[in-house]
Amino acid sequence: MTPYEGAIDASQGMEGVRKKLTEQAERFAEARTKLAEARGRGEAADGKVVVEVARGGALQSLKIDPRAMRLGSEALAEAILEAAGKAGQDITDQTNELMKPAFGDPEKLAEQWGAGKPDGPVSPNEAMSRAMGLFEDIFKRYS
């Protein structure tokens, strides 16, 4: 069983394998460009607190509506953390969607990555993160 439709099939011969590798590299390069520009966005306190993060969770923007100052310090801190959590989930979801053409479905990738491993199965996000890390290493080495 292959992880996704574009998986390499060695029975296609060297030219077929080379063609599939080239196609995968092109899909990855396109996704990589989009990921560099992607921002996760999260809101809390009825939109009065808005957070944007880059891939990896680095804070890119924090907007606090002046009306949010009426929440009090504890409620405002909770709203900021809530918005940041939502932004982090948003960038994770975007990353998974952008990487599907290069790596396939994160759920299937997680199943295959964790199958038969002593440390057990991995989450879809962890599987996608590991796959991206490996491909980044390959990309740096051969580009």
C-alpha cells in the first residue's frame, strides 16, 4: 500500500523513478514557497485580540483592540493565549494542507511512520513535521 497517489513505484524503471522524483521535488518546492509566506491567525475575546504566527510558532503580529483593555489583566492574558493557540492550530492545518501534494495525507503518513515502531504511533502533525524535516535536509543538500 502506498502512502499517496504520487508515490514512487520502482517497477517503472529508472526513468519512471527519476520522473516521479522530479515531480515530487517540484511539488515540495512549490509548497515550501507557500509555507514561507503562510501565517496562522487566531482571534479571541470576540475579535478584540488577534494573533498571527509564522510556521514554527514565531509571533508575527499581536493586535489588541482598545476595548480589550477593559477585560482586566488576567482575562486579557487568557485571551492572548487563546488567540495564540488558535493561530498555532491554524498554521499547523495550513502546513498539513500545503504539504499533502508532496507527502500525502498526514493520517496515513502517521500510520506508516509509526507502524511497528517500539515507541508506538506518532501523531499526524509529528509525522508531517518529520517528513518535512527530512525533505528540507535533502533539499538543502542537493539544491
